[in-house]
Amino acid sequence: MKTIPMLLAGLAMVVVGALFALGQRSAGRSVGYAMMIDIGAILLALSLNTRVGTQAAVAALALRGPALALWG
């Protein structure tokens, strides 16, 4: 039962971030919304409350550093 709020928060972040990113013309804001979607996806993975979900969340966090370095 504890995972329902995390699931809803992650889903809301993914949906709202995607909707707001569609209308952006600024690259900086688009990257910000992409980060919002990424955090939402991590919350969704953690809300599964399984080993695979946790591994997916850790992998996404581990890949964030190299991804940000490539964007910069």
C-alpha cells in the first residue's frame, strides 16, 4: 500500500513533463522537463517494490552522470 503514492507521483511527473515538453521551444526547458520525466520513471520503477524495479532505478541513476556530461 505504501507504493501507491509513489506510483501516482511518478505517473504524474511522466505525463505532466511530457505534455509540457511538447510545447517548449527552449532547449534548456526541454532538458528540464526531460529530467522531470526521468525522475518520474525512477519513481515508477521504485514503486514496483521488486528487485528488478530497484535495479532499473539504480541503473537510471548511474547513467544520469554520463548522460549529463554528454549533454554539456
